[in-house]
Amino acid sequence: MNFKYNPQNPVGERVLLSSVKIDRAPLKPNKKYSVTVNEGLLGILTSSAELKLKTYRYFGAGIYRFEGLHKKTKIIILFTRRQSN
């Protein structure tokens, strides 16, 4: 994924959406994408004022599902916490 941003834009509007490319192809707003995040980035995403979480569910075995809205875009985050041996 590549993108351009303007740090002087307001929070939540810094990434220039017209510049987002995935495998060199433009972002398609109606397409579903999978993204891998670590636990630290998950914490940032779920605590962001820009992401309004509506539901949170724990399925057991370290699997969580977060669902919410970012502006008018529906966001679903599936997260698996690795189990310690």
C-alpha cells in the first residue's frame, strides 16, 4: 500500500484518498480489503476518535471482532491474539 498525506490537514483527513494505491492500483472504496495489524496499531485504531466502534465481540481462542464507522465507511476489524505456550 502506498499513499500521500498532508500533515497540515485535520486529523482524519491527512491521507489523500486519491493517492492511495494497493499493488499499484487505485483504492476502490466499495471493495473489501484485508489488512494485518499488530496489537499496538489495533489499540490506536480502536481508541481513535475518528473510528466510532459500535460492537465488540470475543469469540474465544484469542479471536476478537470490532465493528464501527469511520465517517460513513463501515469498518470491521478481526483480530487474533497469539496464545502463549
